[in-house]
Amino acid sequence: MARYHYGIERSIKSRINGSSLSIVIFLVLVTVFLFAISSISDTTKEHQQEALESALNRSIVSCYCVEGTYPPSLSYLSEHYGLTYDKDLFFVDYQAIGSNIFPDVTVIRKEQ
């Protein structure tokens, strides 16, 4: 009878070890998945920032070509040239230096 109990104990221990291993593997996979999602999200935000910077430059140059002066403000670009962006995600610092000097534009991604 002692051998029978020993076999049951050993079987239970192997099941617990197997379950523990499954849980550890599951947690590792979840962690890797979350890291991958975070990385993809950061890459997407970087691409959005690059696209916004490019759109700003195109709008500024278009304004200069059409009107002969650089836009006086960011709101002017929005109103007259249809520039839109996610204000919750990006901060745009637009400094008009003069009507004949390319403005100083900085795009900063907000942390969320």
C-alpha cells in the first residue's frame, strides 16, 4: 500500500509541475505579446509624427507658392489649407519668423 500512495504523490507532483510550467509559459507568451503590441504602437506613433511633419512642410510651402508669403500661424494652415492632426497625440509649436522666412515648426509627441 505504501508504494501505491507513493505513486499517487508522484503523479500529483508531476501534474503540479506540469501545470506550473504551463502557467509560466503562458505568462511569458502574454508578456512577449504585450511587448510586441507596445512596440508596434510606438512605431505607428513615430510614423504618424513623420507624416504630420511632412504635411506641415507641404502646407507651408503650398501657402508660400500660392500667396507669396509663409503662413502667419498654425490655425491659418488649418483654416485655409485643411491641415488636421490629433491634438491629443501631438503638440505643434509654430513660430512665424516673418512673411518671407520659413517658420520654425516643432512637432512633439505627447506621452499618454
